[in-house]
Amino acid sequence: MRDPYEILGLDPGAGNAEVKAAYRKLAKQLHPDAQRDSAAHHARFQEVTAAYNQLKDEAGRRRFEAERLAAAAARRRRAFEETGATGNASRDPQSDDLFSELFEGIRSAGKRVFRARGEDRTYRLTVTFLEAANGDTKRVRLTEGKAFDVVIPAGIETGRQIRLKGQGGEGHGGAEPGDALVSVEVEPHPFFERKGQDIHLVLPVTLPEAVLGAKVEVPTVSGPVSLSIPSGSNTGTRLRLKGRGLRNEAAGTTGDQYVTLSLTLPEESDSALRDFAAGWAGGLKHNPRKGFSAS
């Protein structure tokens, strides 16, 4: 991943307020609702969000700097092993200065002890659709037998990682341990579908509800609400429940829920309905397939 400061258009050392302001500006420009047909904008939105998650607080910024320094130290150590362990006495003495930060100068039996941060370890956590939508706290058991409560942020998506500071591999030479990276996988829901911050739902309705209109109860990720169905609705009619989608706390935005109606007749045969349909002159004359041709 590129430097998160560069992604957000900030100078290194920017504070909380600057990071948040930069992210909000970019998030509004790149949000999928504003760029529905652009895969490039969607990828850029995800990159900006990941960068914000790295820098959104002081602890995250310190962690990023530590990871950057650890990566640089690892590269220098590899270079030292490749070039410095050849036994070449004519090696430039400046190389000692270059690699001195990799060692603490601790001596054990006449040897210098290498100091390096522990490795990060990755774990998987499966959550339900509603747990991901509304946020929750889940108990995670690591391979070493340790168990931790992991806070699931509201609106989290499959693939997002939650970092547990200091719960990774043991450090070397007294250095700090690595982190545990918990990769989240969200289970599908029987009838909710997520698209960005919006929730989509297909709602079965009866013939009287579609023809005459009605108020019906509709499930949302935050609980049931009342929805007015206009008279004369049809299969495919789409209604919006504003603000009933997923919330992005960092961007300060909330999605909507879209309800698509599906006219559903009773499963049991109804002679009165058949008689009505057979004698309904307007219905018999109506041709919904007019112009419906592949040619």
C-alpha cells in the first residue's frame, strides 16, 4: 500500500483534525453513490478509507511509523547479510553506521544480539450480516489460547482487518511483539443485500395491497418500520427508506434502504379470484408484452 499521508494529500505529521478533514473531503467526492459507474473511483474510495483507518488516531499513526521503520530495518538487515557477511575487510566503515540501528549493542557470549519487532499474525472472524451492519463485540480465541473481545465497527465489510496491538509474534532481542490482524468475513443475509452503504430488499405484497395501496411493516437492519405502498403499484416498483442503510462514522454519512415490490398471489387456488380475472374486461385487453421482442 502507498504512503497513507500521500493518499490523503497530507504532509507527514498531520494531526487528527487534518486527517479527518482530508478524508471527509475525499470520501464525499469518491463515495459510490456519487460515482456509481466508475470502478476506478470505487477502488480509489477503498484506498482512501484504508489510509484513513491507518492514520485516524495517534495510536494508529505511531503504529504506521513503527511498521515503516521495521520494514526499512528488515531491508537493511537483508542487505547487511548479503554484503556485510562476505568477510571483505575493505568494507566501507560507513556501513557500520547504516546498520547500527539494527543492533542494541547487547553482548552475549561475545555476540551482538539482533533486535527486531515480532511478526504480525492473521486470523479470520466470521460475523453475521446484522452484526456487521450495526456493530458488535465478538470473542476471538488466538492460536496461543488467548481470548480477546474484538469490537466490530458498524458497517464493516468482508476483507476489513481489525488490529490487536501486541498480540502477534514475539519480538527479538527485547523488541516489541507484532500485532494480531483479524480479517473479517460477513455472512450473507436471507433477504438483505448490501451495495455500498445502501441496503436492498425485495418485499412480497398482495394483490389488494398493490392495487389499493397499504401501510405494511418492513424489516430494516435497525428494526422494523412502517412503509406506505402507493395504490397502483406493480412488481418492480422501488421505494426508498431514507437513512435506513449503513452508517459510516468516519465520513459522517448514512445510506438508505431500497424496497422493491414483488406482487405475490396466494399459493392456494382461489375460485373468486379466477372468476374476477375471467370477467375483467380491462385486464383481458391489457397487453404487458407489447413490443416485447428480440428482433
